[in-house]
Amino acid sequence: MNKQGQSPIKRRKSRQIMVGDVPVGGDAPIAVQSMTNTETCDVAATVAQINELVAVGADIVRVSVPSMDAAEAFAEIRKQVNIPLVTDIHFDYKIALRVAELGADCLRINPGNIGREDRIRQVVDAARHNGIPIRIGVNAGSLEKDLQKKYGEPTPDALVESAMRHIDILDRLNFPDFKLSLKASDVFMTVAAYRKIASQIEQPLHLGITEAGGLRSGTVKSSVGLGMLLMDGIGD
């Protein structure tokens, strides 16, 4: 803070979306999200961990839903907690369609493995019908095969190109209610990708470093990467 009590950091202007009752983007405070690492089918353990995260200040919690059995377990978890829940979907778009009906507050999809555009269209239709946003979660470890071939290895440009492909699809479907993440285990690659895309879209940016490591190394890597971006005013 400066002498006038104002932060010297000028936040990037972004479109506000709602994840449950938590505003993300716009002039809302930066929301803190964490993720469970339990087996989602273990309802009691997952609910207990969500409550622990709530107790230490999480605003939103992401839950992995790798199967239809996990989707049905999610329905019970949803009944037992009050915090907004993001469902993490990989490979099977039909799981996204199901959890949208079961009370998910946001659908996280990975462009590298969710499949063809017609599947994305169905996910968008489900999100629109249920009044929930989507998070496009680009990950350096699961880029599309043609981008792996084009760039040879994950790069900031590869992450951004993957993101823009799917943003274009959502734009064509007139679905602006999404947020975006671009994650890599390399801190500087992640920072460069976020800086590159920050001026290209108006949607909120979800920050994170993927596979950051153990407690000590993960804390350092995440603190450095997130700190650099937050100082730039990037992050919602």
C-alpha cells in the first residue's frame, strides 16, 4: 500500500463470472481455490477435506470426477457442503453433462483430452442450461498432438494456441461465461503464457502452477509464479 492506502498494483480488467455465489473477475476480490486429493467416491473423506479447506479460507474447491461412479458420489458431496464446487473432467465429456445436472458450480475441461468440437458444444449447452460457467484448463503435459508436433515441446506459445482454439469455439457458441488457466510445471513458461494471453481475452484468469512438487518446493514455485503475475495485476 502507498501512503494514501491504495495498492500500486493495477489489476487487469476482466469480465466477471459467478462460481456459485462467489464472483470471479471484474472488481471482485481475488478468489482462492484449492482441490481435494481424496478418492471422490469416498464421500465422507472428500466432504471432510472440503470442510478443512473451507476452515483455512478456501472460497472455491475443485473436485476430480473421473468416472460416472464419481459423478454420483459428487451428487452426495454437493448435498453436504455449502462452498462452490468445480468439477474436474478429463476424457469423458458425458461426465460433464451429468455433473452439470447434479449441482456443479463450474465445469473444468482440458482441451487436450476432452475431444472433438461437437463434444465441447454439448458441454457448453449443459453449462448454459444449468447457468454455470466453464473453466478451460490448458496443461503443458497434455497438449493436443498436433501442437506437440508443431512446437516440439511445451512452450508459452503452444499453451496460448491451445487455449485460443477452444476460446474460439466458445465464442462461436456465444458462451462468454468462462475462465481460463494455462499451467505448466515450469514457472517461467507459465508466467510467460499468462502474460501473453492476458491482453487477448477479457475473461477471468485462474492462476496456478501444475505439478509444483512437494510441500517446500511446491510452495516456493507457486509463490514465485503467482507472485510475479499478481504483481502484474494478472489473476482473478
